Amino acid sequence: MKKYYKPSIFFLSLIPFFLILYKIIFNKLGPEPVKEITHFTGEWTLLFIIFTLSMSPLKKITKLNIWISFRRMLGLFLFFYATLHMLTYVAIDYRLDFQSISKDILTKKFIFVGFAAWILLLPLAFTSSKKAIIYLKDKWKKLHRLIYIISILGIIHFIWLVKKDLTEPLIYAAIVVILLLFRFNIKRYKN
Ligand code: HEM
């Protein structure tokens, strides 16, 4: 039974991708298609941050190690959706107009923070292999703590881009804060 867990998580993680692909192919994106793709991929990036951060607390609560074996895949899907989200903005919305993109990064603080979060995801994605874990040893753990900063930047990005109703970003913020506090509590008890 256990051997089906990982493939199941893999296919479940692909559902949002196929959903947006379906909407693109069958013209179901509504009146503002680019905005819809940006929102969809942005939301799923944040959800995958939450899924990735949840594995360690779930292991602690259920006392089952299996959760940790999903973490790497969920982290890579987080990078996948963040990259789709970033590319929607860079390649579809701005059509690779790097002058305007650079101006946006420097003048719109929510873009700056989002971009910083994506840049910080790069070293995590590139060191996600088993080889990198063996090679980097203790440094790997330290490097992968960047996910905490990325999650906070992702939340700030969302709070800053919302113009009126802050309910949704604040719900995400509360979940991320609880997950981060859980982690620090685990560390305190361990020491
Ligand atoms: C870890 C990285 C990131 C996360 C977690 C994230 C998350 C989000 C979320 C949750 C939304 C709002 C979705 C909604 O309205 O429901 C959003 C919107 C947006 N994001 Fe990101 N994002 C990230 C990185 C980026 C990057 C790298 C860029 C571009 C350089 C970017 C550009 C945008 C834009 C343009 C919007 C739409 C703003 C609007 O509605 O006017 N994001 N993002």
C-alpha cells in the first residue's frame, strides 16, 4: 500500500496544473485570462508552501515518518508552481520586456518581495537531490531553512498586493505563523 503513496501525491499535485491547462485550452479563463492564471498559480504556490511546511508537524503529531518522504516532492512542486506564476508575469503579461520588468521589481514592493522569494527558491530546488544532501551534509539543513524566509516573503507579497479585503492573505498568514511556531517549539523541546 505504502508504495502507492508517493505516486498518488505526485498525481494529486499535478491536478492544479492540468486544471489551468484545461481552462487555457477550452477558453475558460474569463474576461481577464492573464490575471486568472497569475492568481491561480500564485494561490497554488502559497498552498504548496503550506503543504511543504506541514510535513514536519504532521510527522510529529502522527508519529509517522512517511510524511517526511513527501517533503522533497512537495517542495519541487512548490518551485514548479512558483516558476509558472513568475513566467506568467514575465513571459505572458510583460512579454519578456525586461526593462519594464526591472522597473516593476524596483518600484513595486510586492513584485520585489515575490521575486526575492522566487530567487531564494532556486538554491533549494537545485540542491534537492539525494546527492546534494550527501554532499552538503549539515549545510543542507541550514540552506533549506530558507523555506521559512520564503514563506514569510510569500505572505508579505500577498498582503501587499491585495488592495481591499485582507481576509484571505491574513488566513494564509495565520496558517504559516502556526506552522513556523510549531517548528520552533519542536526545536526548543529537542534542545
Ligand atoms: C514564493 C513566491 C510567490 C508566492 C507565494 C506568490 C503568491 C501570490 C499570490 C497568493 C497571489 C494572489 C493570488 C490571488 O489573487 O488569489 C499572487 C499574485 C501575483 N503575483 Fe505572486 N507569488 C510569488 C512570486 C511572484 C513572482 C516571482 C512574481 C513576479 C515577478 C509575482 C507576481 C505576481 C503578480 C503580478 C500577481 C497579481 C497581482 C494583481 O492581482 O494585481 N509573484 N502571488
